Amino acid sequence: MKQYILFIGLILMQLNGFAQHDTKARTILDRMADAYQRAGAVSIRFSGIQDGTLDVKGNKFHLKSGGIETWFDGKTQWSYVKQNEEVNVSSPTPEEVQSINPYAMVTMYKKGFKYKYLGTKKRNGKQGQEVLLTPETGQDIKSIVLNVGPDSSPNYICITLQNNEKQEFFVEKYLTHQNLSDETFRFNKSNYPDAEVIDLR
């Protein structure tokens, strides 16, 4: 699950806090951040290490990938595991939110990254400008490559971990200004009648 949250955090990041050094890379990242801030509710379909979909509105999200479906309405999280027919309900602490809520993950990426422009490259048939991000201090992530399209939306993300494992994500669709109701971000028991609900609150 951690790999998907890293992916979501990257999709959502507002990059104004990135530390240094490459002016061209900074321009690309700032444009991407600005485009996301103006995008309203967003629906994303992605492929790569896993196929999935993600809906985001403000600090709410709905993620479906790899047999797991997660809803977060800004306060309560529901995680449905299809294989077990179980739904875990929790009210995460602020610390837990940092690791599960993609909107909260934004703040993580405002601290301590260097960036470098790598040039243009085609990924999955989409041309974009690539930026390499590297953390200034030690963490699980060794580096991140972002491929950003002409509309300043992400085409491709590659996360390389310290053990050199690579997690690649291709953004197949990135739809902005979607009409997503608040119910999109809450678990509806009637749609999963056989699921056992386990309340961990």
C-alpha cells in the first residue's frame, strides 16, 4: 500500500517548497503545482506497478488499486480488501494521516529535495519534460523521476527506493474539474453487502 500512497503524494504535490537548484526544473515543477491547485476535483487512471484509479477533492480521496479500495472523507478512512471481504474503519491521528492521506503527503515533499532538469522524453507514447528529484536527507526514497506533459500534468512517475527497487506509474488519464460528490469519498455498505465491517476507532 505504501507504494501507492507515495504515488498519490507525487500526483498531488504542491512543489513550492522544493529547495534547489535548477531553474528550468523549478519552472516545470511550479507550473505543475499551479495547474493542480487550479484543477479542482481530479480523477486519475494509472498503470504500471499496479493499475488503478484515484479521485481527489480537497483533502478527500478514493483510491482503487490491487484489490484494495480506500475512502477518506477528511476524517474517517475505510479500507476494503476484496480478498478478505473486510472493511477496516479508522479515524487516523495527524501522524497516521501523514502516511495514508495523499493530501497530507503534500507537506512531506515541501521539505528538502533537490531537483534537476533531464530534458524531454517520451513515456508510454506521451512526450514530456523530465525532472529528477533527490532528497537532501536520508529516507526510503533514493530518487524520483517526473515526466510532465505540455499541460503541466504528470505523464510518468518513477520512484527508486534505497534498495534500487523501482516503482513506475504511467498516468493514463488525468481529468480535472470533475463533479465529485462528498459521497464518493465514503464507504457505502449497501454496495458491499457481504463485507465484514471492522471498526478500529
